[in-house]
Amino acid sequence: MRTIIDISKARAVALAKAKEGVTAIEYGLIAGFIALVIIGGITAFGQQLGDFFNRMANTVQGL
């Protein structure tokens, strides 16, 4: 009887050999990298952007 680990290994080997699998892995890595860049940007500039919009809202309310 094949275990889940054996089945997973067989599928991973088959995926690594297939050209479509390699492309899918590459797209997955690219998507992950883009997500990290977006999260990093939001983390770095999120507070500054929030402060900017709060200042703009206060300015508009004061008119």
C-alpha cells in the first residue's frame, strides 16, 4: 500500500520532469516574489501614506 509520502514524492518527481510543471513553479515563484515586494512596500510606506491622507482630509474639512 502506497503512503501519502510516496504518492507526494512520485508527483513531485513527475512535476519536476514535466515542462509545464517547471513553468508553473516559475510562475509561482514570481507571484510569491511580487507578493513580498507589495507587502514590503505597504509596510514601509503604509504609515506615511495614512498620514498623508489624514492631512488631506483635515485640509478639505477646514475649507
